[in-house]
Amino acid sequence: MPNLLSSIGILVRLKELDLSNCGLEQIDKITFHKLRLLKILDMSQNYLTDLPNSLFHKSNITKLNLSYNRYEELPYALFSRGPEVLSILNVTVEEPLWNLETLEASQVNITTLLPQDLEFAPNLLTLRMSGSNIVEVLPGTLKNLSSLNLLDLSQNQLLEFPKERLKGLLSLKTLNLSHNALSELDHFPPSMINLKTVDISRNMITELKSGTFKEAKFLDNLHLEENAISKLHSKSFAGLHKLKFLDLSYNNLEEMNPKVLLPVERRISDLKLMG
């Protein structure tokens, strides 16, 4: 198989390549460098434990299947100079990566997060996927990450983030959804008892519904700046008795009902209303 792989590079018009179940234990970093037309690559059911860092450099692969190999951690090659136009990635493993606690997968160009995408890492503490063009997180994708402390989905293209997406995140302390395209904010689920910091700045939110943060009772810091908020209900901040920092700068607020801030008056030490 190594000899065969070395000759694949001459097939410059190749668009689809199936290397599944070929007994691969390793692969050379230049194997796919000349295959600029390659769109679909399947290397599932092999014995790969890692991938060379520049394996997918400048590739145009849109669908990549690396499932059922023998990774001990997620291959760094996927996120360091990885496929620039990747839309579907399958890294399903036979045994979960129980010791994987941090996943930095920013700027990977995956438009949809699926439930199976994170099944391999049930004990994650930190998940950063900023700047990845994510448009949608499907139901159930995050529900089994009960140990997750930090979730960063900033600088994506999320149009909505229903409260169901947060169910199961019992340990979540920091949520960053800034720089997306959210036009409304759903109520937080009852499981948000450990949440300390929420950043939903730089979206397109126009209104904060009554009781939105009611279940996030221990929230310390709330960033809502640079949205399009024009309306605050008298109970928009109900339940936030421990809030210390609130930024509402650069919204469309022309007036504010004095009762709006009553729930936060006890602890608030930094309030920003610029612009």
C-alpha cells in the first residue's frame, strides 16, 4: 500500500478517493498535495494514530471521513493548515477519547455541527470553535458534554441558538456567542446553575424577553453590547441578583424603564450604557 500511495499524486484529475479498510498505519504528508481537484476522501477503518500536520495543506476537500482509526487524540492536522473548504467531517472512533479535555477547532470551515461530531470526546472541559463559519448546531450535539466549562462559538454565522442546545451542559461557566447573526435570545434552561460569564455581543438581537436569564441565577458578567436592542421588559434581567458586570453599550435603547435594573441593583458594580 505505501508504494501505491506514493503514485496517487500523479492522478491530478482525481475527485473522489476511497482508502477505507486498507490497513494504513501512516501516511506521508505530501500524499495529497497535487490532488487539487480532490473533493471526497475516505480513510476510515484503518490503523492511523495521527496525521502529518501539512497533510491537507491547500486542499479543496469538502467531505472527509477519518472514522474508526486509532487516534489517541484528535489529529492536529485537521485544524493546522487543514482543508480550507471542508463542510463534512467524520472522526468517529471505536473508543471515546476519555482523556481529551480541550478541543481548539477554530477556523475549520464546518458549517453544521452534528451530534456525532463530538461523541468522541465526552469529557471535554473546553471547546473553542470560533471563526469556523458554523451556521447551525443540531439538536443533541452538546447534550452529553456534562463536564464542559467553556464553550466558544464566537465569530461564526449562527442564526439561532435555542435553549435546547444548552441542555446537559451542567458544568458550563463561560458561554461566548459573540460576533454571530442571532436576532433573538432564547430563555436559558434550568441547568445553567454554574454559568458565570455570557458574551452575546455583536449580534443582531432586538429584544430581551421577560425572564430570559431567570435560570442563570449565578451569572457574574453579561455582555450584550453592539446589538440592536430597542426594547427591555421590566423582567428582562429577573433572577440576576449576583450580576456584577453588564454592558448594554451601542444598542438602540432610547429609554429604559427604571424597574429593568431592579433585579441587579444589589451586586452590580460596572454598568456600561455608552452610545
